Amino acid sequence: MSFDREVVVIGGGPAGLSAALNLARARRTTHVLDSNRPRNAATFAAHGFVTRDGIPPLELRRLGREELEAYPEASFEKAVVTSVTREADGFVVAYGATSITTRTIVITTGLTEKFPALPSLRQFYGTTVHSCVECDAYEYADKPIALIGETDDLAERAILISQWSRDLIVFTNGIGLIGEADEARLAERGIRVDRRQVADVTGDRSGLTGVTLADGETVPRVAAFVRPVYAPNLAYVDSLGLEADADGYLVVDGGGRTSVPGVYAAGDSTAPGPQQLIVAAGAGAKLAAALNRDLLA
């Protein structure tokens, strides 16, 4: 079977672009398909990426595409992939009204986020409401912060945030679980737990100013970290039967190889899930090295 490309990368974030760049430099014909729907599109600044600290995530993606398309072995296309099927010794990737054949697949399509149902949350998300503690907590060192979530790992997240500020209140919205022992641990750090129902977040042009509870009280806060429920975007590869963990993240080895030969994955859609941009980019580079060697076998 002849192929249109040696590699098709599905997803044009840091993991996908890093994998594609390194594969192009290995002279592997590589095509990137990206839906242009990154979950960090609302974020004004990405942090912790060496030489690019503070860059808008969309600008980082633009620069990555620009670098990639300078290589004749690489191409990029905005498209939503609808299915991937195995055919002979390769794969058919379908999108829109067309398809492309390839020897190998790289999955870097990331996640979707489900937030607590607060009417104004999206208004401040990416500016003074964030989901990644390691990415954004530094800017709120020693300031009044809220942690809002409905999951059972809020105590762990709160202890992490306390590295930057102990002026912290955990809002469980009457749903999130924090046991007595964990609440005592948090209290030792000066962290409060508020189990009342949250009505909304409030603020002005300067950003978040507080968390409003269902009983009408507004608790002053200058920033909030929200704990989303994540779900990998992998319906388009259901037919491949890829091994995933209990949370739906793809299981891969150190080279990004999935349970299906010829299919590789990196970034947020792989276990253990959400990660910093620079970590995803590094995983993409490691994957590219492994894939290139595998194609030599």
C-alpha cells in the first residue's frame, strides 16, 4: 500500500507541533491536522516555557506552525478529524469530505474541560480564573485566592496552591469532598473550607473580585483556581481499540507508543492527563525520536 504521508499528526498544540517538527527534521513526510479549538484559547499568557515565559498560547502555536511549515517535508491543515481506520499496513484519516492515508498516526488532540456551572466563570477564565496551578499561581503570591471545585481531590490541590499563598479558601459548592482529616491538614496551613453552594463569581474590568454564595454573601478574592473535570477527545479513534486507563487517558510507553502498532500519542490525552505546555512539547519530541527509529526497523 502506498501512503500519502509517513506520519499524520492529529492535534496542533505543543505536543503535536513538537512531534511534527522533529519528524520533519528526520525527513519524514508529516501532515498536521488541527481543529483550531485549543482549550487554552482564552488564556492570555502561558508560563514556565523556557524562552517563552508569558507568551499567549495562541501565539506559541502560531510560531510553531510557522517554524514547521518552513520544512518541505511538513504540511499543516485546519480540519476536524472524524475517524481513523486501519487499512492494510496503514491508516485512513477522514476529515470533512476528504481523507488521507498514512503509515503512522500521532494523537495529540488534548482534552475538554467541564467546569462548575457558574454563569460568569468564563468571563474571567484565562485572566484571573485559571485551572493550572503550576502555570499561573506565581502571579498571585500571598494574595487572596479561591479554589472552586466539585471533585474529591480538592485538599490535594489546596495544599499545592498554598506553596504560593495561604490566604486560600476552598469552595466545594456543596459537592466536592474534603474529609475531616484533610480539613484539619488544611487548617494547619490557614486554609479554610467553605461547603456552601456557590452562585457565581463576580468582578469588574480589573478581574475577579469575589465569590458569591447562594445565601447572598460575596467573599472577597482576587483570583480563583477552578478544578475542571477533564475528558480526552478520542471518539474519532474508537475503532482502533486503544488501551486507556480508568479515566480514559491513553496508555503509552516512554516513546509514546500506544497499544496498537503504528499509533503514537503525547500530551494531555495520555496518562496521567493535563500537563504544562513545555512538558507536552517534550513528550512530542521524545515520541518523534521513537517513531523515526521504529520506521527504520
